[in-house]
Amino acid sequence: MKSINLKENQFIQFHQKISFKFDGVKYFGYKGDTIASALLRNNINLVGRSFKYHRPRGIYTCGIEEPNALVQIISEYSEPNTRATIKKIYEGMEIESQNRWPSLENDFGSINNLFSPIFTAGFYYKTFMGPHKKFWKNLYEPLIRRAAGLGKPPKDFKGVSNHIHHNVDVTIIGGGLNGLLAAKSLINSNYDVLLIDYEEQLGGIINNSNKISLIDNKEPKDWLKETIQEIEDSKNIKILKNTLVTTYNYVNHLIAIEDRFVGSKPIEGKVNSTLHKIRTGHTILCNGHIERFLSFQNNDLPGIMLSSSFEKYMCRYGLAPSKEPVIFSNNSNSNSLVYSLIKAGLKPKAYIDSRSGEEIEPNLFDLIRKNDVPLYTNSQIKGAFGNKKIEKILVEDSSGALNEIKCDCLCLSGGINPDVHLFTQSKGLLDWDEKDLTYKPSKPFQPTITLGSASGQFNFDNLNSDINEKLKTFKVKKLDVKLELNTNTKYHIEKLWEVSPQKKSLWAKSFIDLQNDVTTKDIRQAITEGFDRIEHLKRYTTNSMGTDQGKISSINALGIVSDLLDKKVNEVGTTIYRPPYAPLSFSAIAGRNCYEFYDPERKSPIHSWHLKNGAIFEDVGQWKRPWYFQINKDESMHDAVQRESKNVRENAGILDGSTLGKIEIKGEDALEFMNLIYTNSFTKMRQGSARYALMLGEDGMVKDDGIICKISDQHFIATTTTGGAATVLGCMEEYAQTEWPNLKVFMNSITEQYATFNISGPKAREIMKKAFPNINFSNEEFPFMTFQFHEFNGIPIRILRASFTGELGYEIYIPSNSAPKIWDNIQSFGKEFGLAPYGTEAMHLLRAEKGYIIVGQDTDGSITPIDLGLSWMIGKSKKDFLGKRSLTRSDTIREDRKQLVGIIPSNKADKLEEGQHIILDKEIKSPVPMLGHITSCYYSSTLGHDFALAVIKNGHSMIGTKAYASTSSMSTTGVDIVKPVFYDEDNKRLVS
Amino acid sequence: MLIINCPYCGPRDQSEFSNGGEAHVKRPDGSKEIGDREWGEYVFIRANPKGLFYERWVHTHGCRKWFNCVRDTSTDEILVTYKLDEKKPNLNNFKSVVKTPSGEPEVGSGNFTVEK
Ligand SMILES: [Zn+2]
């Protein structure tokens, strides 16, 4: 195919040269060129290899519907599957073709074409089902993955995109003739309007064809300029260019993607795409139509393209891809290509129409006659032939005779379809038009208006009345635009989906889906095999399942199926068009919610001290908590944890507990509310005392625990687990609002307002005395489970005497901003007593030695307080609390429920593993009756051996017996089932 | 994504809300004797109709208030929202779009794209 440059126009100037590389070779194009137009200008027709058979493929279209010309942009992190027909070139751009090896010209994978008779519909399903799954995994899949496919994934990609939200009254999608007219009528109205087009220039059909000769007696170009100016000047209309609407959701919610670097290389670190999230009152769809192709033998050869696309290259890019293309059509839409060619001083090599001479538009007939264009009416192309490009075609004329025509380009038109993707995404219904042979929008589901060819109005005669009628609801001025056309005014089409090949051959291929390499034969075979429902047929053949969603071909497939089944197309139906309309990158969807913004990190006020002091962090929900502290780089985690925990038992340790959830509960009825939320009774509790409390779900299962401080009957402070803070507050609010609205009570999270330090160990009192000399920490003045408010250097603090380690312990609550100072203070006073920080792992070990549970580790939402041996925490005299009634359900009073026990290895040297099963037999012989599992497991240097907590069936009555624990090496370890307390069982140290 | 009209704040994006399941399920009075069946139904059983449904939502990332609504589960349309202490609206006041024998709405179910 030899292309020729036509005249310059407003989109392309021939003095602005741009160099780019395609498969390593340098070429020149012009500013404004797409990759496709630039390649055509350089007479490059072979641009890729097909998905399955590796057949040579060229440029088929001039827009978003392109099935073939997908390329990899090497200069943009190797971005794959880019439509060459959309992407604009820029200086220094590097492009590579896809799915070929070692080169585009000599592609090894094209051997698949030889084997093609076996790669038919359902090939994968048939071949790879069966007993030899290993073959699939080890042989077929890797082979097919290498051979079949599109581009390679991008490398080192760090795309930046942002999101913009819009809230408007009207969104117009498509800035062609109808979109502009709709916008024009809304100029300076009271509506906020968004006008969106995926191209750089508004105008659509006015820019892309020579169909229209005059608008309001003006040159279309001039009318366009004026109208765009008026719209831009209007205060209520915003225009988004280079923006493609990909998704039409419920409640008129649209998603559109804007390319921020059209025609230039994206700058690293700058936003390269914007995702627009649009809420709109009404959506006006003016997104036009898409031309279909036709199926015949080798309809995929490079050099074949859609006729409207050829015209678009002429009008928009000043480029005729060929000097003398053959045109093959079954409808009137290709008329204007003939007109454009002749106007440009070129001439079709032949015009072939499946329609009869009487049906062809008279003015086209005249044009063809006047210019001596060879005309074939009632004729069809039986096939196209050539080596990696079209060289000749075989035409069957009205007499049935075969004519061979040599040509380097073939333009197809199989009719046009309204672009109904967005309309069906909006859940509107379609209806088949038997005259125009296409699906058209019929019943909208949302406030959706369709105008122009998007609504199936393929003629211009009703332009004004249609817009005026459909925009009536806006009560705006009526339009009266006068159009004059260069070609016919009435759309006419004759049914033709497929021409059968001249010679029957296993290798003859008429494609129905170019991107997925589906042939019309595959469709036939699927129907023969019983896949005659359109959704089944789609999956079985993969027809229209490519990234182009079969934009130029899916209706043809429906036509073929309806003929084969002898059903009306409406009965065949259509598969559902799903968002996105065209692929959009994950980075655009992610927007700013990636890297450091993906999930916020929460840090305690002491975080920077931890960083400086060798803390290794663990994530607890969003919180960063010190897991353990390394005193030097060589210290292992095990050593650090044992050192930290030993120090707590012998001297004292300090833990940053700031992440603990804290909720303040206030109000006249706070006491009654707390009694309803927690299992415990707070009525008789003295002011200034604290209590360990459990919260249940209505099903009676433990949901959270914490310490409740009672300041008065009207004022409580509750702590929650680090991960449970939001849920507990949410639960309190829910019940306060929905079940007990009569209670006067308020609650608020104060988690971040207060830092918490836990100082614990036999020397804790000495350290506290030193750090807070004005406070009396004696057992009489400050007993276990009480708290006091104090002021320290003007800072209000609350000290609670409580412990999660089993040692004498104090928790200090300090306003977050003052916390680092007091933390440093305590560190310096604690030094002489051996005070050292400890992390969450040592904390877990210490609490497990003491038999304290962790909700979510030792419980899993199926454990009641009774199962935990915590019946004493249930306020039995209380009439009601969350989940109370469930504690006497038949299921919760079962004796063989899983209950919390302690586990130690019978041979103290043996190891235990978290998550392993407790079983009764030494030998593992399936089926093994499941008793339960180990929930927490540690080595204790205090005990000198491993120990564990476990939940096992009937556990409480098994205490004192022996069992086995499974191991990860598929053996068992003998264990003793003991009480779940391993340290200081009578609490002497707590109250010392 | 839906726009939900919070009775306290006005229309807001769905991402600000959390769903709380069926509305108007009364918690049995704990001070009285409650049978196993009655309690079991309260804890475990919820309706799940296709069509009009009383539902609870909470404006989690807003005023944190709970409220009720009537939602058509077949189209996702929220027909009305109202405060907890307001009377529940009569479902006969709303037109259910569920018409076809299989319970699909005439338009908008998303299960087919062509008019039948
Ligand atoms: Zn609200």
C-alpha cells in the first residue's frame, strides 16, 4: 500500500516534522499524527501479529475501535496494547510491535497458522481437560502463554494519576455535530454542563468526513470554530478533551479517563492521567456510531481497512493510505469516501456493492459513471490474497463470473451501528431495527438521552426536531440549524454478513473477531456443538472477548447466528457490553491511593524514639508497633524477646501502649449503658476503680475486651484492643441510637488524644516513685485495679494500676503532645533499676505465661466467656446485656464446646507449634478426630520450656490428662493438658 | 455507586455509608423471659427479598447517625430514607418494578440488554 500526502489542514502541518522509532528503525511523521497515521505515511502496513495464529496484521481503523494495531510504547515504561490509531506520536517516541518473535517479518509463531485447523473453538477446553493435569501446568500453559497473547507487561512502571470529582446537571458525551448542538442549546442556561470528547479537537463527523457541505450556509470548518468559541465562552459549560468515558454506572455516575500528555512524552512524577468521576442529573449520549466490517476469506490482510477510517485519514491527517483503493460495501455510508477520493483528485480502483444498481444512491451512481470508476453491482468479494499484504481480490459479479482485481488497499463498509456500549452499561434496553440492520437504544433505565447516530438516527433530516423534542425537559431555546450534504441523505443497507470462500479448505479463514482470531467457522462449530445461546457462544469461541469488545464485528456475529438458527436477531439477543468501554490502566484507577498513600500508617507519639532505639516494627491494623528492640544488629528476635521478657520478670519493662483503643463514655445514664454493653456489672464498683471487662456479640461470643475505669456513674473510660477500637465505638453508637435511644449517653474516641505507657515488673513501684515523687504508690494508697488523676509539671495525667504481664504494673495516660517528654523522663529515672523497653512479642509471651487471652488470637468469634473459663466476669444479676440470652442457648451450654486450656510438652525439651492440632492418638491415622488447636505458643525462659494456650473440645474436663500435638513434620508430640495459667497462679505479684 | 440521602446531612456518596441489614427488627426485651426460638430469630434470621426492603444504614464517614430506608434490591434504587423514630412507610406507596415472572425488573436488571 503506497500512501500519499494530501493538503495540509488545521490538524496537520507538514513543516512540523517529528522523528520516532518503530521496531528500532527511525521514521518521520508530523505533529498531530497518530502512530497509525505516521506508519501509513511511511508505507508501513504490517504492524503486528495476531493473537492465536500469528497472522500478519495491519491498521484496520482510525480510532478507538481498532482491533489489530496494538503496539508497545517502549519510551513509556513499555506500556503494552496501546491503540496505534489513538496514540499521538512525539519526538523520540519508541514503539515496538507485539506478539512476534524474532521479528515482525519473520515470526516463528506463524507456524500456528499451519496448525490452525486444530485451534478451533473450544480447543483449550477439549484438549486440556482430562486426567493429565500435569501436562497443562508444565507443558501446554507455558507454551501457549508464550505463543498467544498481546503485549508484554510494563517495566518499572510508576504512573501518577489523580482523581477529579464533578457534580453537574447535564453531561454530554461526544463533541460531534449533535453534542455541539446540544451544548449550544444549553449555552448560558441555568444548568451546569460537562461536554466530553475523547479526541483533541471537537467536531466528530465534521472533521472526519466530507459528508456535510454547509451548516447555516457556512463552511463546516468555520461554523465549527464559531460554535466551539460560543461554547467555550459560556459560563456554565466545561469542556473535557482527550477524555474517554469508559463507564456508565447506576444513578448517572460516569467514569472518564483523561490523557494529560497527548502528543508529548509524559514527564516523570507529573500526573499523566486524570480519572474523572462524574455525578450528573442527565446524560446526553452523542457518541456516534461505529462502522462494521465484512467477513470473507482473508479479511484480515494488511491493507484492508474500514471505509470511514480511510476517509478520516484523508480529512483529519491529510493522508490517503492508498492512491487507488477498492471499495466494497453493502450500504450507503461509503458514498462519502468515493466523494472524498474524487474531490482529492484520486479515484477508487473499483467500487463493489452487494446491492443492485437500482438500490444504489443515484448521486453516487452519477459520480462513479462520470469518473469512469469500475462498478460492480450485485457483487461480492470472495476473498483477498497476498503475502503479508493485500495484492489481489476475487470478485463474484452479478452474473456469477469471477474477476480478479489487483489492488494494494481495500476499504470495507458493512454498515454502521450506534455506539451502544455506554447506553447498555447504563442498563438501557436495545431493540433490533430490521431496516437498518442494527441494535438501537430503545428504553433508557436512567435519565439518559441519546442524540444523532448514537440514537440510531443515521439521516440528518430530523436533526432539529429530534434535538428539540429530546431536550424539551430542559426548557431551552429551540434549534433551527440548516444542513446541506455532499452525498445522499437516506441511509440504506442490504443484509450481508459473510461471503463464503470460493474453495472450501481447512485453511480458509473468514474472521469474525480480528483481535481474538475467531473465524466464522468457529461460530458454526460452536452452534453445531450446542452452544447456541449467545452468552455461551461468546465464551466458547471467545468472540468479542478481546480488549476491543468486538466493536467492529460483534453485530456481524449476531447476524450470522440469527441466520444459522433461523431466529430473529432480537430473539438471539446480544451479549452484555461491560465497562470499561476501552481499557484503562490500574494506575488511573488507583489515583493517589498508592505507595505511601495506599493505607495510612498510624504512629504513636513515641514513634521517633522507637526508631532511634532499635525497634523492629509490626503492623497491628494500621498501627506501627515496636515488635521487639534490638540492642545490637546481631541480636536475633528470639534473643531479644527472651531478654526483654526476663527483664520484666526481674526488673521492670516499659511498653508503649498508645495504640490501645480508648473510648470515653459520659452522660446521665452512662452506668446503665455500660451495664448493657459489657458482661460485667459496674453498679457496685467504687469510683476510681477499674475492672477487666468483656464485650459479647448478640450470639454470645467474645468480641472484645478491655479495662473499664469508673470515674463516676456518669463517666467511664473504656480501653479496647488495638484492632477493635473502631468496631467497639461503632457498636456502642449503634445500640445507643437504635436499641436504647431513651438512655442519655454519649461516647467518643480518645485513642489519639492520649498516649499510654505500661511500666511493669517488680521494680515498677521504685521507678514510679522516682519519676513522680509527689504521688504515694503504696499498696494502701494505690491498690491494684484503681486509678488516680494527677498533675505532673502542669500536665494532667491519669495513672492506672493494672497489669497485662502478671507483674506489678502501672499504666500512665498522658495527653499525646506531652508524652515524649514524660517517656524520656521515665527512661532516665528507670535506668538505675534496669528499666528497658519491651515490644509486643515479649508482651504476648508475658501475658500468655499469666494465661491472659488476646481476643482474635485465642478467640475466633466462636468462643464464649464460659469457654474461656471467665464465667466470673458475667454479671449474673443483670437483667440484660449484649449477648446475655445467647449464653443459655442449646449450643452455648453444650459440654463438648471448645474450651481454653494450657498445654505443655510432656518431655520439656520438645517444641510446640502455633496452629497445630491437639489429638488423642500418637499415630496420625485418618480420619483423625479433631479436638482443637493451639492458639498461642511460646518458649518461656522463666519456665525453661515451651508452653501453649489451646482451645479443645471439652477442654476444662480434660485438664490433668495427656494428649498429642501434631507437628509440621507430620509427627506428634506428647503433651500435658493443664490449667491455662503458667505463672503466679495466686496473683501474689500483681498485688505486691 | 449510589447517592444516599442522609436524613441529617442530605445526599452523599455511598462510600460514606455502611449498610446495617434489615430494619425494624426489634430486640427482645431482656428483662422478660425470651424463648429459644424468639431469641434465635432475632440473632440469626433476616429477610432477604427481591424487591422492596426496609433497610438500615449508618453515615459512618459523616454524622455517624443510623437511619432507615426503603431500597428496591432488584434495582438498587433507594426510594426513601427516614429517621429511626419516624414511622415506617407503607410499601404499597411505592411502585415495585419487579414484574416479570422470574422477578426481574422490566428494565435495569442487567441480565439482558434487548427488549423482550
Ligand atoms: Zn449524615
